Amino acid sequence: MVGRAGQPRRIVIVGAGLAGTATAIRLLQFAREPVEVVLVERRPGYRHAGVAYHPESNPWQHIFNIQAGRMSVFRENVDDFVNWANREADRSGWPLEWRDFTFTESGPAPRRIYPGYLADRLARAAREASDGVTLTEADCEVVDLTVQGEQVEVVVEPRAPSADGTEPGGQVLIADHVILATGLEQRRPAFAAGVMDHPSFIRLPYSPAGADQILDVRPDAVVAILGSTLSAYDSVALLLRRGHTGQIHMVSGSGLTLRTYPPEHRHRVLTLPPPRLAGDTWEGPEELAMRVRGEWDRACAIMASEHPEESPGVVTERVLKSWEPYLPEILAGIPTADLRGLLDRYGSLVARLRVGVMSYTADVVDGAMTEGGQVAVTRGRVEGIRSTETGTLVLSIAGPDPAQPTHIEADLVISNFGRESDYERVDSQLWASLLRKGTARVHHRTGRGIEVDACGNLIGPGGKPSGPISAVGCPREGDEIVRYGRMGAFTFNLAAIKNHSVQVAALVLCRLEDCYDEAAVTLADSEVPELAAAISRTIIHDVHRMAARDRDYRQALTDRLEDSLREIQEITIRSGGAPLTDRALRSAITGAAAARLKDISMTPRDLRSSLGLERPGESGD
């Protein structure tokens, strides 16, 4: 795999948070030929962490939104994070609450330890990579991309001034492929335009300054928190754990709060009847909403009858997960304007139905949320925030009765409306340039994220891939909705990122490495039983190769894979079929293996079992 005047191919990953780090790990694992993986991060302190896990932004009381057993960066090894936390993590600087804690699959874990896990796994992947496969970590900002044939000019700017004090100039890297892992984009809420810089307004609670400000507020202060989902619960729990005595207001459009996961909750995928939502013709959003309510009641009744063992607290999660395979076809029949309106109107509701909150947090918050308690939930939309002469902030809230708005005066306002999904509004020089030049375009159907094809490649205005540029994570939010029926945070969370990292890493290497051919054959079901069995075995061999983290074990699996590929060729010729090129066959097998690794029709634990990876040594762990 040679390019750039005889040098190894170069893959540049823009963003070294969760999505970028996960993709770099997969590239280092999967690569069979020399390649340079360049992992670029504009904020060095956020490397391997991003906003969600940055240690200085997450006090020890901030835990994962889901169980520790679902936080492995490897979908095929569900226990990896818990094993690392219990056996490998350096706990010397941990507080007493966590220093002797035994982490379990269903239990909590603090967010701030996650960067250490990701850094360890990245370092191991680099150490165990094949000969000539290297990792370079660069602290700079990518400000522009220009496609030049089969390569990309990557314009980067250092994050520090030059030695002589002059402004740093842009430098150009030549990349054979670029992967955009830019993470969450910050939103500037219009209702807070006049107080964005006010000292009592926290726009970014997951930042060092925001976390410090929450911890430093006086105990009797009145605090208003915008939102009532997981981020809002984090802020409330943090205040209460430090002994806050003042009134806390949670303000949200729905006024709904989160359910609590049962103590031994495990992720499951249930098969329920498909929702009967699509009519012969589109009858409007109100008719669809009515049908959803009816089908929802039917699904919940089936759950209660056929799965009585399930806790009532996870019924909504199970139902929505079971509906995912059917939603793409249903959404395809909704006009674009109506689809966007439905997502705007019901997005928050779906988010609440799709996830719960860990009892570690809920026990603290719910206890203070009783009628007349310290934590009050106000239903309504924040229309504006103004400052007073005394330094407080007054929120104007349009509730169920628009003629009677609610006003809340607070000493501190914490905004959890920090994520911008419309990429035409994001404050990013890179994305502004890509949209202006037509290298990227906003997702047409949903207005969320950007357009990508089935392989994760950026789509330009012409409807075709813009060049060797892919995206992972948040930029693919809209595509996850319409292509896979995923909703809420599941359009961009760790589960989606795991799948993106496998898919993009495998397909990028299939394009760049000499052992593959982009014109892969189609692995149709063979009528020759011997051939069908050989293809199935070979796909599993490649799955095991891709999952292996030990270099020597991976090489042994590669040798086994090559033997299986030769077996397929021999059987094909013996049965009278046309011979296949080794490169095309290898591409098809690797593509099928990647699809198996990111199969979302089953839980990660069931996937590991079905792939034969649960046996000791099978994945080289």
C-alpha cells in the first residue's frame, strides 16, 4: 500500500475524542499493509475524551448515562471496559468512593476515567499493529479540505503561536483518506442571546469552567436548569450531593422526567410485531401520531403478556428498539417538511422513552422531586432570559397556557441545549468551508447532520461521494434516523460510533490496501452447499482476524483466512463456476465480516457468542 512518492498511505482522522479514537483503534487493528494513521485534535486536553468524558469537565459524581457493561469500545467484547476498570486502571488518584469499588456490567462508573481506558486501548492497538502500520497524534486544527483526484489536501493550523510570536500559517498534509470525527457541535440558543456572556449563565456545563461554576455556587442559590434529560439530571445530582439547599427548577417542553433502570438491567433485543403505521397514502402528522399511540398501546400489551419478566421501567426501551428495523420504510413515506416537524415536536419525548437513568443518580434526584420538594419540574418552552440589576436572571416560559407565561428568577441558569444538529449553523470553520464548496451538504430529509452514503462517505450536491472523505459519529445523525430507524441519543452515541468505526475502517482499508479490489464480487447464496459452507467459515475467520488485538494471534488468523480463500477458489472451479480474483473475493469477505461485527439485530453479548468469540483466546484478548 504505497502512495505519495513511495511513502505508505496516510489516513487523517479529524478529532481525537471518542469517535476518532475508536476509529483509529480499528484502523490499527484491521490494517494488513503499511499505513500512517494521523489522529488530529485541536484541543489537546480533550484527546481521547471529547466533551462528554473530559476529566476537568466531569466531577467524580458524573457517571455514565448507561451501565458500565455497555461502555466497551469493542462491540464484540462487551466486558472489556469493566475488566479494564477492575484490573488495569490506575486508581492511585481516585477518591475513596471509587478506589475500592468493584465495577459490574449493570452498575455505574464515573465518566472521567473513560479517557484513560481509550488511551490504553489506543496505545495497545498501536503496539500490536502489523509492521509498517503507525500512529501519529498531532495537536492542531483542520480548517479546510480540498479533494484532488483520489487524495485530499488537508489544511491544518497549529494551536500555538510560532516561536517568533507571529500568527501561525496553514500547513497542508496530503491524505489518501480523511475521516471526520468532529463530535458534538455547540449550539447558540436564540432565547439566551442577550445573556450568553452573563456570569450567571452556564452555556456549557460539560466544560472545566462550567463544572467549577456549578460546584462553586452558594448552597442556598436558586438554580434553573434548562432541560430534564440525562444532562439535567447530572447537574441536579451534582448540586444535591454537595449539599445544595436552594430551590432547583428543571424546565422542559414536555415536563417529563426519566425512568430509572432496574438494578440488574441488561440490554436485550426483543422481537415484537411491526407497528402498523403506514397507510396507503400520507394522511398527515396528526393521523400518524394517532396511529403511533394505538400501536404503542398494543406493543406494551404484548410486552406485558409475552415478556412478564421485563421490568416496567424498561418496557419503552424494549418497544422502541424492536421498532427500529421497521422505521426506515415508514419514515420514507413521510414528506420532508412533515418529517422535520415530527422530529422537532417529538424528539425529546422519544429520547426520554429510549433511555433511563442509573439509580446512582436517580435515587438522589427523585428523592428531592416530590410534590413541593426542593426540585421542581416546570413544563414549558423558554422564550427568553433577561438579567436584573441585582445580577439574577429571569426566565420567561410559555407553558400549556400561552396567555399565562411563567417567570422564574434564578441566581444561576444551566443550559443543556448545547448541541447543534443543523450544520449550516455550527460554529466551525471546517464545516462552513465544506458546505460552501459543496464537499458536504446538510442532511436533506431531517436537517440533522450531513448527507453520507451507505458506507459513510460524504455526499455532495450532485448526490455522489465527494471524494475520499468519510464521517463517523455526530455528523451522521440524520442518516442514522432514516437509514436505520435510530432515534434520540442512539443516533450518535457510543453504540452508533462502534458501528461507524468498524464500517469506515474496514471499507477505507479495502479501498487503499493492495490486497483488496474496490470492485468486490457479490457473495450471493450459493446453491453448492460445500461452497456456501466455505464462504460462511471464511467470513468468520475474517471476523476473528479483525477482532484480534494480539499481533501474533492476528497473523495466525490471517494465515487461516488465506487458506480459506484458496478453498473457496478451489470449490468454485471444481463446481464449474468462473474463477474469482483473489483481491475481489477478499474485499467481499472483509465487507461481509465488517457487517457481521456491527450487526445491531442482537445485543453485543449475543453477537460475541454467535461469532464464536466467547471462547478463550478466540479474539486474542
